[in-house]
Amino acid sequence: MSLPAHIGWVSILSLLLAGVSGAAPTPSVIVLFADDLGYGDLGCYGATAYATPNLDRLANEGVRFTDFYVSSPVCSASRVALLTGCYHERVGISGALGPASPIGIHPDETTLAELCRGKGYATAAVGKWHLGRPEPFLPLQHGFDSFLGLPYSNDMWPHHPGVKHLSPEERLKRWPPLPLLEGNQVVDEEVTPQDQRLLTRSYTARAVDFLREKRDHPFFLYLAYSMPHVPLFVSPEAEGKSGAGLYGDVIREIDDSVGEVLDTLVKEGIDDNTLVLFTSDNGPWLSYGKHAGSSGGLREGKGTCWEGGIRVPFLARWPGKIPAGRIVREPAMTIDVFPTVARLLGAELPKRRIDGQDLWPLLTAQPGAKSPHDSLFFYFLSNELQAMRSGDWKLILPHKYRSFEGKSGRDDGIPVEYESKDAGLELYHLVDDPGERKDLAAQQPQLVEKLLEKVEVMRQDLGDRLTSRQGNGIRPHGGTPQGRKS
């Protein structure tokens, strides 16, 4: 019997053994994580100004979720939730950690990479990290065999628009040079604008090399794009490709990257045994105008717990296992990726409590499959519980928020100021009103009281600074032996 050269003998052996035992082989896993990508930024979610053929292919060959969420509408908090399966408040990380922040993931927390490595998987992180800059908090100390990327957001550098008016000396007092890391080591002490143009292509090349190298071995790849977080940059090859300006070019380059990843899986003969997931860390940064994405008609954007800040695209593909072309309208969250992968790998969940639930019944269209969550909760800033969703209903809790409604952004990458507004106790039916325009709290007082009972349970568990609740289920972040970030 002759075999295609690209099919590795280890893969063939594993398939034969699986057939003998009657057990399905565990899949390799790829998580593609965009930064500040809006709900309306992909063709399969309604974008029309530019094309996203590869991400649309991912949707057409797999499943697309319409009501998928992040736990918080900002970088570090959102990322720790994805990688630990916990609400970010549970593991003590909130907001976006700056270059000088002394904290990060606690060593006792189990990451998705550690889960996979515990089952013999090769693991790699490529792209943006943003879960702690000191060495104890970098990827190699949290389950990844290799890492190439930025330790935090690509705007945390001396070219930040907030310091452009200052002298170079004063800029460096606010933001240090942006480094590129290989493992724990700095390999480029000062990432320049020209370097940023090549970030997406460099990340993609590293990811493809990893896939080729590990084609005969189960693997977990975490490819976290730095874009479309501002400042926006594209390679010379991608410039002008979208026909929709710089933002469109950035999305097209990410789409091209996804295409390269999918094509590599096919070429290496591992496509049928690789689970590919794509999502974003939060909604669009609307104050950046034409350098920001689209909320797809949802209310507000990044930095708020309105739908535009927390509802994000989610695509999942595993040929032969996940039915193609399906749409799931049940609520789910990034915290659910961890237990879903654990199930597929046959891995035990951590002894420490996690909050995510297994999405496999939803992914595979099992009869009667529903959201595994009775309720989802949304925290922002430092321990502010601002909203929750239960079924089709969303309850907004009183809080201050930044609003961009009715404002127009610029076209040069310089942000416009937000307006501060006050949210009241508000109730929305998200199926009928995804844009959160018709407050039904006055018409549904009993439902509001029922949802507030669920809120109170969460306040006892994870606290709420707005009501002076401490929470008894919060664990410390790394960097402090006891307690948590204030």
C-alpha cells in the first residue's frame, strides 16, 4: 500500500490503534484569537466593505455562534478567562496589565496549554500574550513549549497617540520601548513601526512552521494576533488589498493568515483531526473611528458591557466531527473552551474550580442541546459587576460607562473622547432587541427580581465593588502570595 508523502507514520499508527481500541483519536487544537475584532467585522457576520473568504470558509465548514461572549471587554481579563476557563475575577486579573505591572497568572492556575501538555501535546504560543510581563508570568512558565510575540498590546510603546505631543524623553517615561520576545528572551528591544507592519506575517510563518514540525504529534497552537488592535499595520503585500482602507486591509491579512493555517493542515494530512477555533478578545475600540471595527449594530463597543463590547464572533471547525454550515444561537463564552477541550482530550479538570462548561453537545448538534449556562456574568474595571444574561434576557446593573453613541471618529488613528453616561437597572430581550434599545424593566418587575437573586449569588462568590461586596471565591493573582489586585 502506498501512502501520500505528507501523511506521517505516527499519525497512521495512532489512527490504526484508535480503530483497534474503538476510541476516537484525540484532536490537535488551534485557537485563533483576534484583538479588538468587532462582531460585524467578518463576512459571515455581515461585513460587506471587504471580503473574508477564509474565515467564511471556517464558518461554512463548521459552526458559527451568534451569541458568544467574553467575560470582560478588555485585553488581559478576557485572555485569562479563555486560557483558564474561569471568570477573570476568580483568578484575580482585571483590566489590561501595563508593561510595568508586577502581576500575572498565579502559578497554581491551570492554563489550556498545561492541560494539553499534560496529555502529551506539543504546545506553542504565537502573538500577543498580555498576561504578565515579568518572566514568571510569561508563556513558557504556563504550559507553552515555545513563544514568539509581544508581551502586551502593540500600542503600549513610545508611539502611543496619547504621548505623540511629548518629547522622546518624556514619551519613554510614559511607555518603554516595545519588545519582541522569543521564549523568555528579548530578541528585539525596540519594535518599530516597520516591524509592526510584519507582525501578522511573522506570526503566521511561525505558526505554519510549528504545524509542519508537529504534524506527526498532537499539538495545541495558540495564535493570538496583535491586530486589529490599534495602531494598525499591514505588510506591503496586504496594503490596499481589501479596497476598504487600512482597517479592511488588516482584516484581510488576518483572513489570509487563517487561510494559510487551514491550507497547511490539509497539505500536512492533519486537517481531519484538528479542531480549529476562532474568536476575539472583545468588541471594537470605537473611539478610533476608521481605525476601529464594527459592532454589527450592537450597542457600544470595547470597554463596555453592552453587547458591542462583549459579544464576539466564534467559529469552530473539525471536519467529520462538527457538522458543517450550522448556526448556534445559544449563549456561550470563551470560558467554555477549556472544559470542551478537556473533554476531547480525556483530561481531568483542575481541582481548582473553573466556571466554563462543555460546549461539545452544541458544537455537534446533539438533539436538544442547549446552553450549558443558566446565567453568564460580565465584570469590568476592578471588580464591577455590570451586567448578566440569563436565557434570552439581559439585565444591566447600575454603573457608569463610557459611551460613543452619536459620535464620529477620525480617520487618522487618533482617538476621540468618550462621553460618560449612567446606566440604570435595565432589562433587555436580546432575541427581539439585540441592540439593547427597549428597556423592559418596568414591564417585567418579577423577572428583574428573579435575575437580581442570581446576581446576588454571584456577588457572594466573586464580589462587586459597586455594592461593596468582597466575594469569597476570588483567588490571588500571581505576584502576591495573598490577596488580590485592588
